[in-house]
Amino acid sequence: MSDMNATRSAWGVLIVDDHEMVRAGIRTYLMLDDRFEVIGEASGGQDAIDKLDADAFGGRVPQLVLMDLMMPGMDGVESTRAMLAKYPNMRIVILTSFLEDDKIVAAIEAGAVSYVLKTVSADELVYAMQGALRGMPVMSGEVSQALTRGLRRRTAQDEDEGLTEREREVLLLIAEGRSNKEIGDELHISIKTVKTHVSNLLMKCELEDRTQLAIYAHRKGWVNA
């Protein structure tokens, strides 16, 4: 693939979206901007990979891909991962209607430079595309907040892998203010077993009492407000 920094008349763009009308709209707009050239379209991730493998774009490999997220078969996250494995210098911008913490985290971890909602203006999309070509993430405030939430949740889960499923259940019930007897009745275990789980939780979380355990669970976001 040619050097991303090479001088050229226009950046080659590939549009990957399972809706033909969406592809047509993006293509029509980019035709008015001489900085970009839509060199190809694909109805999904596998279609894009197949066309790249078949040299369907006149010997050119796109520098930038606008990638839909939710598509039949290979979704945007899986497609991003697969395309970057073959073309590591490619820049991918996720362009989607979905604002979900976990999806944003997964897309960025797969290698997408930016995550852009389809509600953005044409100028905002072009700005994100230009940023991606320079390797600079461009995201709206709401996307950045969702990414932060998702990463925090992922970190919390990674930190607490030492807790068993039963210990998590006990911890959540403690956070709800349940007594040992109430926890035992809820989980159908003896009070002695509940006390054992509480002791294990205190040790693993490095805390001193039930109140601290309850606060811990709330801080992790595991308890509904």
C-alpha cells in the first residue's frame, strides 16, 4: 500500500454500509470535495475484503474507510479488525447511529481511529475524516463520554476478576442493605456460608466492613441508583 503521507490529488475513500441510500448520500457529498475520492463501496465487511482481495478498485487501496457498525454477517468491529490485519496503514472511521458504551470501546479497541454518529453534519464528518488521516481521533462529546464510561466499566471488571459469581451476588445484596439472613434466604444458602462469602469479599477487596463493601459496589456502578 502506498505511503499515507505521499502527495496525491485526493485521498481514496471506501464506503462500507449495508444501506445503498446511505452510501449514495455520502458519495454524493464527497464528490463535491476535491480532497477526497470515493474509489469504492461495499455492502458489508466481507464484501469490502473480497473486493480488496480481488483488486476491484483499479489497483488502489483506500487510505480511509467509512465503516458502518451494525451490518449483516461481519459487523463493523469485526470488519475493522480483519481489514487492519491485512492493511495496517488504513484509517477507519466508524459511522453509525448507535451510541452504546460497549460498542464504542470494542470499535476503538479493534483499531478504528474515530467513532462518529450519522447525525453529524457533513462538515463534521469531513473534519473527522481529515483527523483520521492524520491519526487523530475526532469524537463528539457524547461519544467521548460513552467511551470513558465503557473503559471504566471494563477496568472495573478487569480489576475484579478475582470475585466469584456467588461473591458478586452477595456483594450486590450487601449493597442493597440486606442482612446475612436475608442474603441466605435469597440465595438459598446458610448464614454460615454467607459469613464466609462476606469474609472473602473483605479480604479480596481489601476492605474492613460491610459498609465499605456497599460503598465499593456503588462506586463500581454495579447497583442501580
